[in-house]
Amino acid sequence: MPSNPEPESSNASIGLLHSKGWQVAMIGLGTATAQLDTSVNIAFPAITRGFDLAIPDIQWVVICYVLTYASLLLALGRIGDTVGHAVVYRIGLIWSAVALLLVGYAPSYGAMLFFRCLQGVGAALVLSCGVALVTSLYREEQRGRALGIYTMMMALGLMLGPLLGGALTAAWDWPAVFWFRIPIAMAALLVAALVPIMTTAMAADEAKYPDLRGQWNGVLRTRPGLPGQPSFDPGKPWGKGQEAPLTPEYQAVLESNIKSQAQGGVGDWLGASCLGMGMPLIAYGFEPMEFIVTPETTYVLINWIEHNRRIYTDGRDWPAEIEPTMTGYSIGRWIDEDNDGRYDVLEVETRGFKGPRHYDAGGLPLHHDNQSIFKERIFLDKNDKNILHNEITVIDHALTRPWTMTRDLRRNPNSRPAWREFNCQENNPYVTVGKEMYFLSADGLLMPMRKGQPAPDLRHFQETRK
């Protein structure tokens, strides 16, 4: 039963760990493993004594590291574009931690230089994707400020390096300037593992979103031979056959609709008069559908009685007032569930309805108070990217409990499919006059739909007598 709580900020509902500011801090923490390398400069005298080096030889400690990461930045950035920046970033943190450990335990100067090259690879992995991760969190007009904060954190790391290097070398000798960054890298990795890099779809990089291009047709039945029209559960018959968890009051409404249809009427079903189906019927895919994904909004072109649906993914809160519609008001967010830097699931919540609305043409009703809440999880099948799943949960006062069902859409393999025009009003034989619905015969005459149905009130028409 929906409790209809006060709308909350979508960012607040995600929580502190999922806030974009926290994620920028986490990314900055990871890149600090590279920026704090300025601490090594203070340890040069101790390294020189430890390996009995000539003073000119110490320069290779810096050269090996800087040349390695500088030469790999562009190449690793391109790899991040391909496999996902979050993946490369996390690999870089692990690589850096291992390399820092090895440098501190280097048995010889040659081994130390080799391990410094490995450390340079780790730094390149982290630095090549840091900026891309930060920009993926914000729309274009907000990125300047976010990048400014990120750059400030990098500069802070460069400034703190010498201060920490002096204190650590004095206390624990030169290996400490490498080892103290291992906990930092592990902390950033832990936060990155606990917090999927998730946004409200503000990334401009199209590759971050699942490929939903093409024409999608609803899988209306999962069992052959089912009577009636498709309904919410595609594996069961319509109407009473759905075995919906209705309250006794709305079980009676269903019975009334069925009785009305048996007598030639339509009950409170609006579909016959083309006044709209609304949620959840528009999600079934009776007519081919199309998805257009942008960072701010995902558009669902329904190509049916309702023509489109907007799912806002720009981080907005629920408005103070929602104009009721049959399709409702939808707010969504994209989620990277497997932490590979690409979005897998679109989570959507929809409310703000008018009615009456139904699950099927058999008159299976939703509550007339129109306080329904729909929660959806839309995602591509992991094994077949031409199947799109929509896990729909209905929370409604006509139900004794939330009702969840998964609807599927199948992509047309034709990259240039035909889109037929659907106009519900065209050739529609049903005519509504007042609260009554009549049938238009083939010769254009108005006919009753049920026995004993009264004629329309024609008091404003002059009667023509023959």
C-alpha cells in the first residue's frame, strides 16, 4: 500500500556515499598517490646514502618515474575510453599500491629504478582517467567548478608531499615516503568498490549508456493460447485470470467491469474511446517502441494512444505539484551495477496520475484515487542484448501488497525498420456521448452497445419528422 511520503531529494535518497561531491573527493584521493610523489625529492639524501650512490645518479629516481607515466597517459586514456574509465582507475590504484610496496623493499638501486617504472605505470593508469571520471558526474555547465575542485586537490597533494617527505624520512627513513601512500591507495580503492561511480545520467559520453537504439516490440505473451488480450503478467490470461492481489473492494470493481462487458458495455475502461491507457499498459509494447537516451532525459516513443513518455534523469527533485496525466511523471537515474564505468540499469519511479487506469482491456483496475507508484528497473539482458527487461513494481491502494512483474521487449534486427502510423481515432466505431458509449454501424448510424441502453439526449437538436 503506498504511503505517499513527502518527496525527497534524489541525491539525498542515494546517501552521502553516493553524492557526486563525495565521488570527486574519492577520485582526488586516488590521484593523490601520484601527486604526493614530491615527497621523494626530500628523501634523495637518504636514498643516496642507502645505496651508496654518486650524487648525479639520484636523478634517475625521478626520470624513470616521470618518463614512464608521461609517455603512457594518452594511450591509457584511450584504453579507458574503450573499457571504462572506472575500471582503469581501479586497476591503477592496485598497481600503484603494489609498486610502492616494492620500491620500499628494493634490494638494489637497479631494482628500485625498475620498480619506479612500474610505479609510473600505476600513476598513468590513475591520472589518465581521473579527469574523465570527474567530468562524467556533471553536466557541461557544472564541470568547470568540479574540475576546479579536483585540480585544487591535486595541487594540495603536490604541496603536502615535501612536508610529509621530510617528517617521514626523519622518522622511518626513505622507504616511508613510498609506503605511506599505500593506505591512501587502498582507502580510495575501498571507497570505489563500495560506491559504484553512479550519476543521474549527466555524462555526455554516449558510450557510457547501454545501446537502446532501434525498434522494440513487446513480448506480449510468454505462453501460447492464452484467452483475451495481453495483461500485466504475460504468462496468465487477462482479467480474473491474472490473479492480481486485489483488495475485496477492487475485486468487486473488476467483477463489475466484467459484468458490464458481458452485457455489451465497457465498464470504466477508457481504451475503446481512445482517451488513453496510461501506466502500466503503455509499457507492454503493443506497438513498436523507441528509446532516445540523453544525459538529462530518456524519451520513450510509444507510438500508440499515448505518443511519448519522458523519464527525467537530470537529478531533479519531485515537483511540489504534479499535473495528473495517464502516463504520470517519471524520475530516473542510471546505475553502473558492475562498476565497469558503463551504465547497466535505469531505475525509474513514476507517480502523478489521473484515471481510471487498468492493467488490461478486461477491466482489471488500479485504484480510483490515482495514488499509484510505479518502480521500474530497465536493463538489457546480459546474454542477449536484443532483449530489454523492464521489472515493474506496482504500489497501489487497490492491491493488498506490491505487485512485481517483468515485461520484455525484443529489438527488431532490421536497422531500418518500418514504423507504421497508429491513430486510435481513425475508423474507431465507438462513440462516447455524455457518460454513454455507442457503436457506429457500417452505414454510419448510431447503435446501442447493450440491451436497454438509452438513446442520447437530443433536446438541443430539432427533430426532423417524415
